[in-house]
Amino acid sequence: MKIGTIIIILFVLALIAAGAFIYFGAAASPAEPEAYTEEVTLEEKSANGGVIATLASAGIESALADVSAEQVYIAYDLPQDMDADITQRYVMGIAASAGANSKNLVILQYRDEKPKVSWTVASEDFDSFIRDEITGDEFDSRIKKQEF
């Protein structure tokens, strides 16, 4: 036999072996799909939905909410006819009531789908303000404000 013939025979055998491995290997051990596990509790889902519904009833229809033990995060697009500062405070109140046990409140305000300002405050500072333990000026000084 010539060397060229031997190479062709070896190449064909390699192709057959690779095809058999792919065919039988895939059939012998099909990958089982993994079950999806939800990381959001039913209480958090309910709180998220409540925040979105409350904002929508006030005319804020483009919003996202994430309520967890760590923080309440709300991002929303400010409607054209609303005052930015008043609306931000209103949304902060909604965040505080939705996440009574959360550590922080984070409110991100958008204007025309572009980030405008972010406010972050500890929930305990908000609660102190509501209970008249600190003044409005003291509360404002504890809010971390970031403009974009």
C-alpha cells in the first residue's frame, strides 16, 4: 500500500470514530436542564408590586423597584409636569413604607430616560425624621445626593 492510501484510510477512520463519539456520547448522557430557583421571596415580590402600583397611581408610570432586607431601590423617570425635589421626597416616603426593615433607601431619578440624581439615606435616619427626632435640615444633611 502506498503512504497516501494509508493516510486516507486513517483519516476516514478518525472521522468515523469522531462521529460515533459525538453521536453516542451525546445520546448516552443528555444534559438535564436545571430547575430555576427564584431568589426573590414572595414578600419582596409583593412589596415591589406595591411600590410600582403606588407610583403609577401618582402618575409615575415608568419605574423599577427592588425591595430587600439590605435596601429599597427605586428608579423612576420623572414625568414632565412634576417637581423634581418634591417627587424625590414622595418616592423616598414610598420606599420607606415598603421596606420598613430595610437598612437603606436608594432613589434614582431619571429625566427623559437619562439619570439625573440619586439619593441614598439610612432608613433609621428617615424614621428619626418622621418621629421628629431630627429636623428637616438635619435629615437633608444625612441624604447622600449625587447628580449626574
